[in-house]
Amino acid sequence: MADAKSPKMALRHEFLVLARQRRRREDRVADGITAFSGSMQFVYVHIVWFTAWIVLNVTIARFDPFPFGLLTLIVSLEAIFLSTFVLLSQNREASRSDLRSEIDFETNVLSEVWLEALADHLGIDVGKVYAVAQDRIEKAKAEQRGDGKVKAGSPV
């Protein structure tokens, strides 16, 4: 819980909440269209639409004879608009992700400061802890690479 001593953390969280609430109507519409266009209902609507269009033009109405140039034009315009909506939604999601990353970084730094303060209070050598941690990180990276090469004298 934030108090007067930690206003920066409280402001960050409040900023996230307000940013969600203050999305413009256009943003909400673009996100809704993007969500719908990525669903199976969207696929089903298009199957019905294309089938009806083709059946009508082959049998009854013939307002767009084969090779269905008008249908092709409509589908192309739809693809242009859908790709724009998807890009808008991705840009907003990237902005939200950047903000979350910044908040995570600040939280990690705050945690590190607290841990160092506690370690200092308990008389633990922080430099030694960092050295052990660095050795373990190097060992884990070596194992991920598959080369198994670790500096001699590294603790496990």
C-alpha cells in the first residue's frame, strides 16, 4: 500500500489505471474490431458472406459476374482497414508493454536497494553475494549454450 513516503510508486500505478480508463472511443473501437477480426465468428461470417455472394451471382442476381471483381475490391478494402486496425492496436499494446517494463525495472531497482540495505544491516557482504550470483549466471548461460565451459573455481 502506498503512502506519503512512496508517491512515485503510487503515481505509476495510478497512471496505468487512468490510462486504461481514458482510452479514446476510437481506440476502443479499433481494439474491438481487432478482437473480432481475430475470432472464429469473423471466419464464420465471411464463409456465409462469400458463399451467399457467389451463389447469388452464379444463379439469381448476377450483379457481380465471375471472376467477382466487386467482391475482390470489397475484400481488398476490408483487408486494408483491418490491417490498419491491427497496427493501431499493436502500437497501443507496445506502449503499454513499454510502460509495464519501466514499472518492472523501477520495482526491481527498489527491491535491490531494500535487499542491499537489509544485507548491510545484517552484516552480509553484498559484493560477495554479487560475485556468487555472477558465477551462477555464467554457469547457467554456459549450460544453455551447451558448451559446459565454466571458469575454474566457480561455486555451484
